[in-house]
Amino acid sequence: MDAIAVPSGKKIYFASDNHLGAPSSAASLPREKKFVRWLDHIRKDAAAVFLLGDLFDFWFEYNSVVPRGFTRTLGKLAELTDSGIPVYYFVGNHDLWMRGYFEAELNIPVFHKPKSFRLNDKQFYIGHGDGLGPGDNGFKRMKKVFTNPAAKWAFRWLHPDLGVRIAQYFSVKNRLISGSEDVTFLGEDKEWLVQYAKRKLSQQHYDYFVFGHRHLPLDIDLTPTSKYVNLGDWISYFSYGVFDGAFLSLEYFEKDS
């Protein structure tokens, strides 16, 4: 379990589900600029930043090519890590195909599965949240295809212009992975990430379970000493998590703008 100390006056920030590039590069540009303003806003007191996936609506790394765009975001993330602020990235269901670019170019470690962290004296279990628990069956089926080595090998042989265009079409238009249920609260007894967290608690204590994927800001008490927090998104809510060294809370950036 990795441990991070939060110095006095510093905070750890969490964000997820920007889906940059959706429904088009031009349409997502204002959201990207807002996210960059947020990164500038938090850098004054950030001890670390956790990004919990789906930063892009589609991302696929060829051997020597990555998708065009997102210059402001990538440059700002490099600026943060260059200044000594660690950034941790957990892949989501729209950016499964990361294979070294973030590590080599941005000095950002990338995690493909949920991971435990100890932040001060609090135990965190952190991940994107896709494919966990008893539900999310549509994504679980699609993930078997998208992570199949033969399927990835075949897709890589497509010219990037064609491959990215096809992938963006299905990602934005047909929503093969995410559905409308992602933006509807199902009730605590039907929230599959809540059920997953409760199952994990039966094996080990965690103070906080922090996920994205659901596109809803949620703060749910699992027990008197354990919470499930979903970070929402940067499409409708512009919500994020803040850990001040003792407590984790949800906040909203430029809520009235």
C-alpha cells in the first residue's frame, strides 16, 4: 500500500470523467479550459492530484502516435509534475489503451486496476469504478473485447486517422460502454459500486472508497467510519474531491459560472 503524507496547509485533490473530445473537439474546448483553470487553482496547495479516468472520451496509443488535441491539459499536467506535484492516473473505460505515454512524457504513473493508498492515517481504496460489483454487465462484456490482445493488435493496424474516427463515432454516438443509467441515482441498494464497497469492507477496513465512472457526485455512509464517494464529472457537475489530511469532501468548481 502506497503512503502519502499530507503536510499542514496542503490538500489532495481528486477528479474524474472529463470526456474531452466529446461530442466534438470544439464543443469540449470550453470544458477543457475550465479544467485547466481548476488545475491552476489547486496547484497552490496541492500535495498530490488523483485523476480517476475517462479524461478523454477516447484515447488509444499506437507505437508512435497518440490522438490529436488536448494540448492545454497535457501541458498543464506536465507543468504540475515538473513543479514537484505528483499526479496519479487510473484508466477508465474510455482510455483503457494507455501504454506508456503518460509515464514517459508526463511522469505520471498509470494504474489499470483499483489500488489502496494510505493518506495520512486514512485508508483509501481508489479506482475508476468500471466493471466492479454485481452490475455494469454491458461494460464487462465490452471490456473482454477491448482488452483482448488479438483485438488490440488488429485495431493497431488501422491507420490512426481511420481508427480514431471509428472509435470516436461509437464512443460518442452509440455509447457502447456507458448508458443513460450513468447519470441516474439508482438508490443505495441498487448502486453496484456501493455493494462492491460493502463487500470489500467485509475483508478489510477502508475509510474512503473513491470512484468515478457513475457521472454523479455521491457521498454515502457505508458504516459510521467508512464512506463511498463518487466524484461526478466535468460535463454537468464540474465536481471534485478534496482531502484536507483528515476529511474528504466534494466541491464544485466555478459552480455559478
